[in-house]
Amino acid sequence: MVAHTERGVHGEVIRIISARKANAQERAFYHEAQT
């Protein structure tokens, strides 16, 4: 996943999801948050 370019909450979310190797649901949730 592309990470480390966002800051603040979104940056933390990316890092957490990446660390957890996000499943499809988590990726979908994050994608929704970005739109």
C-alpha cells in the first residue's frame, strides 16, 4: 500500500492498516474515507 505520504489521522490509519496487512473490508473502509 502507498503510505508515508499522508499526515495526521489518515497517516496513522494507513500505518495501522499496513501493519495489520489489511483485509478487503479494511481496505474498502479506508477507500471510502478517501472519497
